[in-house]
Amino acid sequence: MPHDALHDCSPAAALSARRLTKRFGRLTALDAVDLEVARGETVVLWGPNGAGKTTLLRCLLGIVPYEGQASVLGLDARRQGREARRLLGYAPQEVRFPIDEPVSEVCTFYARLRQVEPRQADALLDEWGLTALAATPVGALSGGMKQKLALAVALLGDPPILLLDEPASHLDVATRHELMGLLRRLAERGKTLLLCSHRAGDIWRLAQRVIVLRQGRKVADGPPEAAAAEIGGRAILWITVLEGRAADAALVLSRHGFSVHPNGAQLWVGGTIGRRAEPLARLQEAGIPVLDLDVESEG
Amino acid sequence: MRSRVLATIAGKELRDARRNRWFVLFAAVFTLAALGLSVLGLSGLGTFGLAGFGRTTASLLQLVMLLVPLMGLLLGAMSIAGEREQGTLLTVLAQPVTAVEVFAGKTLGTLAAVAGVVAVGFLVSGAFLASATSLDRVGGFLTLAACTALLGGVHVGLGLLLSVWAGRTATAVGLALLVWLTVVFLSDLGVIGTAMVLRLTPGQLLWVSLMNPVQAFKLVALPALHGTLDTLGPSGRYAADVLGPWLRLVMASVLAAWMAAALGLAAWTFRRRGAL
């Protein structure tokens, strides 16, 4: 183990990682990542799919084996995993609850696991506007409602730290706006938030700091403005091309000076200030059909 | 391990089993078949007297050896692999619980589900038998019920082992069916073939056959029903001669050892592998 990894993670930090490395066979999903999140801080982990964001959260939760060190308020995430997870609320990217279980049953189950009174689960359902759906099976909920349920479950036991993986990814505009308000309130109440996102925009506005991950490495860590500059300017386009053409499209746009991150069939295109229409023209010239386009609010 | 966490996870596993259509089908088939065998077995009571009781319990034994391993293997195989595939396991492990608590809770829930079906099947059958015959042989019947629960436990353990090892539910279920075919049908052929090729002594034959938990079950269940072990060939006669009055205890211990080994290995694998 490298010498640095033997250093204790800072007990003052809410979350801390030293040379955190996770390998899946030959693939290195996280490569010696150092990270520190102060108590009460709101930090966004940004990166395209496959950058290692979700893996980093799972390591901090202590639910996958890893190399290096990870700690939660001074507790070792691996050796003191149960105690550390009591301090963490986690909402996964894809909301995963048994589809045939009613909402109330899901909440009660997780409340019991967290050794929380079931009435706190009822109060959270009420706060999140889910009381009317208490008897509804999870499978019948909309994407937004499932996400709300996941957040309600993450808040059971009032943990001081929340790890939220792409919390706004399946939400419509209105629900997304509502979520941003709630996250802001949680931050004001002193919660530490670590939010994963592969998009910038409104999530970044909450952040005091953005950590940029790319191919398992930390490539930037600083205020949102600095991170935006690092990843290619503030004007951002999301371009969807045909499945299988994303790599070609990324190559074409990079040749013309754009900062591009493929994300499945989508391309995140930065560096478009004053030339937002140009990527479309370049792709058309190259014979790559554009299926959809989204202009993200700046920085 | 905390009992409240174990009870919560075990309770959820029981509820999941109740929602599982395979489990419901097994429960219905086992109960109806047990009742049907009792009715048929006792239909000739006037002619055969107490032999009707023996005939019924012998039929139950065959039913148990077919259905209970299949039920235990399939429920075990679907338990963890299914949750891992759906991603729900990750959400559970992200709570302040340990992997061992989650595994133990799921195991207890699955064992309770299988034991529940066995209990209902034997209660229905036993109530019918008790109403029609004397209670002289109730001890043997209860021994058969207890050994059946143990046989179910062994196969739940084997199913869970496949479940934690396999990446997908379909793989775990496919392997479970293969194990079922092996322990119920193919093992006897394998033992016979091995005995012929290697010219095994009866003692060696006995220990080879105990590599199949269903054989151990036969050796404990048949004497309980006052059946003869001659039907199991030289290894059965050898077991009866060598172990004498200890036979039932030894064979029940063999079954318990099978269950402990399967569950121990499954727990170890689960702890190492984590949620992914």
C-alpha cells in the first residue's frame, strides 16, 4: 500500500478518501482518488458515465471492497461500516425498491433497518407529498415519485450526510425545481451533501465545490466556475446522435475545438460560447444525424 | 448481530416468498399431494389395517424427496441473486446493517418459508391420518416431518450458495435445477457406477452415498417409518449394522452438517462479494 494511504483520513471532515482505488478485473474504476468534504459543505461530483462517481459513493458507503482509505466523520467506511452508514443517507441513481411493495411498506422496512420510529417514516411521506400514495405499489409510481421516495428513505433517521447519485436525472422540470428547493433547505440546515451528476446546470448552483472525475481520476476540484472552465467553458450543449455514432461525433467536434464528453448516445459539448450552432453544422457536414439537442443553463 | 434487524429482514423475506408464485405453487402442490396421498393410502385401511399408515407415509417420503429439495433450492437461488439483479440489495446494504446480518435475515426468512410449507403439508396429512388410525406411529411421522424440514434447510443452503455465487437469477435457477436433478435422480446412478468401477466396500459405498444429502435423509427417515434399510442396498444394511441405534442421530447430524457447510460458505462468499 502506498505510504499516503496509511495516513489517517481527517477526523474533522465529513467525508474523506485517501488514494481510493477500485478495480473491476482489469478495469480501474477509481484510480487513487483523494477527496475531502467538510461538514455542512455541498459538493457535486461531476463526470460522464463511467467516470467513477457511483463507485466512489459505494466505496464511501463501505459496501464494495476497495484499496486505500475512506472515512465518514472519522469512522472507517470498511471496518466501521455499520456505524458509518448510520451517519449517511443514500439515494441510488436508479431507484431500486421491490416493485410490488406498497410505498408505506418500503418506508417502514427501511425505518426498521435504521432503527427509526415508523412515525418518522410517516412524517417524511407527508413532507414529500407521498401520503396519498402510501398504499400504491412502488412499480406504479412515476419516475419523479420514485425519486422522491428514495430521498425520503435516505432522510430516515435524519443522517447528517447525504450521498445522492444523480438525484435529478429522472425528474421533470417542476419536480426538479422542487428538489432543488429541498436540497437547498437541507444544506441550510447544515447537512453535508455529496451529489453526483453527469449534467451541470441547476445542481451546480447548489454546490460550493465541484469535483470533476474522468476515467476514475480526479481532474479538477474547486468552485463551480473553475470546474466549468476546466471542463470546457460555460455554454453547454447536450447532443443526442444515433446509437453507435457518438464516438465519431465526438471526434469531429473535438477536431473543431469543442470540449466533448460522450455519455452513451449523448454528447456533452462545452466551449460553445458564441458558436452554439456550429456543432450541429459540423455534425451535418460529417453525415452524422442529430436526433435531439438540449441547451443547458450556463454554469 | 441484532435480533431486530434479523427479524425485519427475515419478515421481508417471508413476505417476498408469499408474493413469489413459484413458492405459492409449491405450497399448494405439496399440501394437496400430502392430503391426497393420505386419502389414497387410507382408502384400503379396512383391508390392510395399519399397513395403510405405512403405505401413506412411504408415499409421503417419495413426495418429500422430490418436492422439498426443489422448493428449497429454487427459493434459495432466487433470494439473493434476484435482489442483486434488481439492485434492491445495494439499497439494503447501504443501511446501517452488516452483510452478515442481511445474509442471516434472508436465510432465516427463507428457512421459515420452507418450514412453514412442510408444517402445513404434514399437519394436513397428519390430521387426516390421526382421525382414521391409531396414534401408535405418530413418533415416526413427527420424525419424518422434522427430517423433512432439515432436508429443506440443506437445500435452502445450497440454493443460497448458488445465489450468492451466480451473477444472475437465471444462472442461479439453472444451476439449482441441475443440482436438483443430480441429488434426486442422477446421484444413485453415479454411486452405482462408482461402486462397480472401483469395487467399493459397503462402508466406502455408504460414505460415498452420503455425499448426497437426500441419501442421508433416506437413512434417517426409513427407520423412523419402521421401513427396512435393505431397500437401500448394501450401504443401507451396512449403516444399520454399524450405527445401530445411533443411525438416526448420525444421519440427522450429517444433514445438519450439510446445512451448516452450505450456509457457512454462502455467508462467507456474500460477505466478500458485497452488493455487486
